[in-house]
Amino acid sequence: MKKHQMAVCLFLVLTIAAALSACGGPKVPINYADAEAFESALRSGEDPEGKVVRFVVTEVHPDALIGYNVSAGDRLCFVPQERPALKEGDTVTARVTKATGLFGSWIILYEEVSNAVIVDTTVSSASSQPWEDAAQDNSDTAAPSGQSSQADVEDETPSILPLELVDHGFAPSSSLGGTEYINYCGMIYNPNEDLAAIFPKLVITVKDKDGSILTTDHQTGSIVMPGDTITLCGMFSLLSDDITEDTVIYYDVEWSDLTTGTLHYSGARTTDFEISNISERSGDLNDSITGEITNRYSEDVDQVCLTLLLRKDGEIVFIDNTYVDNLKAGVPKAFKFERYRGWPEHDTIDISAMVW
């Protein structure tokens, strides 16, 4: 190639690069023009992942429990991938990578987007419709043939099912100075097909024969995936004199939210953890139950809670729990439960794991 031809080619390359740089690359369409429109879509069940929303920062929380985040709209909490220098009143255009409902609010993970533009299908809070339809009056217009009306859409919305307590029990732990310490547990099932339960809670209330409350306690877990069952356990104390044949323990289940997201927890189910190699060991000072847990989930799991239940003729006679950290996918890890005065008589050992 001759020198003047090379110069022309180089000139064309530089010209094209400059043009691309000037135009900023392909434009990204904005789905929601403001936080209010996006929040309305979330409340109506819109899948937010991948959507692009423009919002105005109302508050900045640099040192919150969930890390750096900013507020927008009524109940939106935006968490950026990187820590930007944002202040109240700044406008941000974000692509949602994950959104989780929590206590009626939403925690939204996002990445910032450049070259975003308003398009005909952008929804704003002023119209709650695409911009191209904002001027049309549809209040008295029936749904076109072949399309669902709002009533039809509501009828098609899947019902939300409450969590179920499928089993429960208690077992004395220890006694000290006229006070009894009692362990309790409950197995909580999520019957929903698509919704995970965030922060499931097992609540117990102990009453005497007159209905007076002697004590109450609760244990809160992290998440129950759709169709999964977890075991929560805790401990309460009671005066020995208050324990009679008329003392009754009532069990109840609560939860914070049912959502398609998993917050910052893993989506692993209890069935994704394989428990194996269980054995009982007796020593001079203590007895132990050992085993291995293998994470069969597709990703590593930061921490799980292991629950041990000993049963005799089907009845729970012992309850304990421990924690195992850093479960690599496919790699077994040892665990151990210990007791210093021997195990109660039992014929079965049940060990289950859940994300913590």
C-alpha cells in the first residue's frame, strides 16, 4: 500500500472513531421517566430486572446497614454497584440488576447508564402510560378485541399463599435455680410456586390454664424458597413452678414479605445441601454427633444454619443448632454437635440445613 493510501485509511479510521465518540454509541431507551412511575410498576407486579429508570435522589445514606444507597420516590432504595458521589437533587439513570420487596419498600441494585433517552414507550408518573398514549382519553374505552381488560388481568394474578407450620416440638435443655430452659422448633413450608418468603419467623407463646401469658419468644430465619421447608429453633426460659400439665405452648408463623427476589441471600434450598457420614462419638468429657455437609447448589454459599433433631418413637427429644461458613459448591465440609452429659435416648437423627 502506498503512503498516501495509508494516510487516507488512517484518516478515515480516526474520523469514524471520533464520530462514534461524539455520538456516544447507541442510545438506551428509558422505560420509566421517574421514580414514581417505576414504583407504580413494581406495585402492579412488573418484572423490574433490566428496566432503565431515571430518578431524582431525595436522600443519600452512605453508611447504611445494606451499604451505600440513595432514596427516591416514596419507598425506593437504590444501591449502586460502585459508590458514586451523589447528593440530594441529583438525577440518575439506572439499569436495574435486581429488585427485592421488603416491608412494603424495594431494595434495588443498579448500574448507571449513559446515553439514555426518552422514547415513545417511556412511562411517566404524569400519564402512567407510554408517552405516545398520554394524550388519549381511555377512561370510557373498552379493551380492544383480543386484549385483556384490567379486571381480566387482576383475575389472572396468582394468589399468594401463607406459610404453613407443618411440624413443631420442644425439648427441655437445662435447669438452673428454679428456672427451666426449653428448646423449641418449627418446620415452615412455603406453598407458593414462584414467591420466596423473606425473614420467616417462628413465634411461640406459653400460657397457663387460665390463658395468662407466661412467656413468649421468636426465631427469625433468612428466606424460604418456593416449595421449600426450613426448620427454625430457639430457646425460652420458664419458672419451674409455672410448668404444669395445663401449661400450653402455642406456635405461629409470620414473615416480612413474599417476593420473586431473594434480597442478598442465596437462592439455595434445603434440598441443595447433602448431609452425609453421620456418626455418634462418645468421650470422657462429652459426646458428639459429626457429619459432612455438601453444597449441591450452583454457587458458593456464605453460611448455613444446621439444625439437629433427635427423635424417639417419632417424638422430638432433643434440639440444637450450629453454623457452617463458606460452603464451596460441590465441596464437603465437616460439622460437629457436642453435648457434655450424653444424648437423650433416641432412635433417629435428623439434620437439615438452610441458608443463613
